[in-house]
Amino acid sequence: MSIRKKHAFSVEMKSKEYIKTISMSDGAQEGVLFEGFLGELEELGMVEGVILEVKGSNGTLRIDLDEGELRKMLAKKKGASP
């Protein structure tokens, strides 16, 4: 599998005071939890057409997701029954 299909992400927070929880288990196969508060949403957009970026007053979330994939996922969600 190529790195492109693994959908990398990053979370950049302005201060640790906006982080609610960071939880990692000792087991390699167990989950990791990162929770926090992005604050007031300021901007939502695409960076160079390949990264979805959600900017808040407290931090920024970036996901390696191109516009075509995003449109497909939104269309799939829209077509799903409630």
C-alpha cells in the first residue's frame, strides 16, 4: 500500500491547555486517543488540493485527503439513509 492511501494527518495546537486527553496503550494493536478543542472554527479549506485543513482559534487539523476523495465521501454520506 502506498503512503498516499494511508491518509496522514497532523494536529497542531497553540497550547497544551486546549488538549483534553492523550491516551496511548502499551499494546501495539490498541487504540490511541487524542482529544482537544480547536476553538472557534476560522477556516476550512484545501492546501494545494491534497490536504483538508480545518483551522480553529486554538489549533489546526490537517488530513491528507484530496478534493476528489473528499467529494466522493461527502456524496456517499449524502446518499446514505438517516
